[in-house]
Amino acid sequence: MTRFHVIAILAAFLGATAVVLGNLTAFALVVAAFLIIAGFGVALPQWRLFGPFICQGTASKRCVALTFDDGPDPRSTPALLDLLRAERVPATFFCIGRNVTAQPELTARFVREGHLLANHTYSHSNATNFFGVEKLVEEMTRTQSAIRDAAGVTPAFFRPPMGLSNPRVFKAATAVGLRVIGWTARGFDTQCSTPHRIVRRILRGVEPGAIILLHDGKIPADRLLATVKLLLAKLRERGYECVRLDTILT
């Protein structure tokens, strides 16, 4: 039973009690509170409202995991990979299936250079959070196949687009054999912002075991590189080592 189920049962009990007592105001307040909590649960993975969202790794060492969403993008990903190789930093890439299909060679490069590939749906639709379980399974399965065909590996992790979730996301992920990943710290780098501001936001949430969310898809290459260079320098100043997601979760 998830936290959502507990809250739903409690809300149903309180709502029914309010109806029996004839207190419509109390009933309306219960309904409003339930909807507000559910809404925050959809948008905040750290609440783990609908299932076992993994937002933090092992905190026994000063390690963090760099994760990048929405690639591979031929306009920015190759330069990022060059930087990570030069810095000897492994990362985890949550790939969009259709991008993998369009860029199989670039996808294969991730694995050749020691990075971890993960699932970020096939289409990255803005309507993903409204999909039924069957459609979600199809999106995840198509991406699994695309990554396997391009790079010869089968992902074990899934991050929903924009981090939005609901009970169906966890049912579908379980059916496909994927663990659902959130984040500890993010820089909102898809918004118009400077590298310094992005890094400052990330560093506020960094702690041992942190999962850091960035994007390599649809991000200008110069801003992406400046952001990652600055972030790596700041992390090293604080004594952090960057590792892959599968390493930080063991």
C-alpha cells in the first residue's frame, strides 16, 4: 500500500463522516485537501506518494551521480561526452527512445565511454502523465528495445518526463522491470538561466548520495559545457566524487 492509498482511505473516511454529519463545508475542505496533496505528489518525486521513487543514493561516501535527461542530442551531447571523457567523469543518461532511434551511433558511444543508459520514454510527450498503463508500458518497452538495439545494453532505470508521476507510472515500470528515479538536486537548466545560477541551485541540494538532474537535450552546447565545467569544479572543491547511478545505489 502506497502513501497515496493511505491518504485516499483517510480522505474517504473523513469525507463520508462529513456527509453523514451534514457538514458540506467540511466535505469540500477534505476534497480540496486531497486534490492539493495529490497534485503536489504528482510534481514532487521526493514525496514518494505513488510508489518507491528513488531520489537519493547511498550516503556512506562523498559521492554524487550526474544524470542527464532528454538526449541524445547531436547538437550538444557529443561536446558533453568529450568534456566528461577529458574529466574522467562517468554519468547516467536518461534517453528519449525516438532520439536513440535517430542517433544510434551516438547512443552506442555512451556505453563505449563508460556511461550508464536509462529510459526516459519513447516520445517524451507532455501528456505522458495522462497515459494509461498499457500506453506507458509501450513507451517504456519501445525505449528499452531502441537502446538495446543501438548500444547492446538493457536499462534498469526509468525517469518519467518532467518527473511527473501517478500510480500508473509505477505499475508500468514494475511490469517492464524498471526502477523509477527522481533526483536530489536540480538546477532548472531547461529554463533561460546562467551557468552560475544553475550550479548555485544544484549546490543547495548536494549532499552525499545526491542524484543531480541536468539535461543534454535541447540545451545550447556552450551553456551546457560551461555549466558542467563549473559544477565539476565546485563539487571537487567540496570533496565530492562523481559516479554512475548504479554505483551510488549499491
